[in-house]
Amino acid sequence: MSALNRFLGDTPLRVLLKLLVVSFLVGLVMNAFGWSPMDVLYGIQKFFVDLWNLGFRAVDRFLGYILLGAAIVVPAFILLRIANYKK
């Protein structure tokens, strides 16, 4: 196994294919919710500004962000695990 394969965890072509699939699915989810990459960045910025301005009341909002992020990350993780499942 080459150093590149060890670093990537698989062959470069398979990693590229997996990234394309996950990117497509994340794009579908983001489109369904009407999000753009800038919306995500502004949301992160707004979160930290709110955290600074509101103090600990933002902790509740933080948990909401975790659940929102899990809506994207958990399906992506499951799809990656399915893609890695070797029979």
C-alpha cells in the first residue's frame, strides 16, 4: 500500500468517487433546505457573535446547530459506511 493510499484510506479514484457521491447528497440536502455555502458561513459567524453577545443562552442554540448538522453528517456517515461495506 503506497503512502498516498494510506493517507487517503483507499485508492485515489475510489476516494474521489466517494467524495463526489457525498458532495452530491449534501448538495441535495442543502438545496432542499434552501441553503447556500455562504448561508452556512454566515450561520457560523452569527452563532459565534450570538454566543459572545448572549452568553450562555446560546448553549441552547448550539444544541440546535448540532442537531441541524447531524441531519447532514449522520446520513453522510451512513452512506460512507455502506460504500465501505465489503462483502
